[in-house]
Amino acid sequence: MAKNITAVEACERVTQFSQLLAGYNRTLETINAGEALFGLSISEYPGIARISRELDQLNKLYAVLYYYESSYRLLILLGFLCIML
């Protein structure tokens, strides 16, 4: 796990990996369609399904973290503005 990265950067990385994984899933769907077409047994890829679930959970986690950090910065800014007034 990478250390000392912001929630924004983490969200961007999760999004990039999710897009990469979507491409792999499309490729696997094509492979499975070819296997079905030629009457072969359909291959399963449990690692891809696991990674997909993990990325979904990470996306949710970083979304909450990003929301928290954004809200916290806003509260600090509002507090500062109230002091200035």
C-alpha cells in the first residue's frame, strides 16, 4: 500500500485501476464467448472477481475519506471566516 498520498490521489488511482480492470473484463467476456462458440468449457477467473470486489470497496472507502477531508477543509475555512468577521 502506498503511503503519504492524499484521498484525491487515492481516488484517482482506484479509478484508473477500475478502468483497467473493465478492459480486462471485456477481454475475458470475449474469450468466454469464443469458448462457448467452440463448445469449450467456460474458464473462470476468480482472481479478477476478487480484485473487482476489492476495488469497489476501496472506491467506497476513498469516497468517504474524500468527503470527510473536503468537509473538514470547508469547516476550517468557515471557522476562519467567522473569526475574521
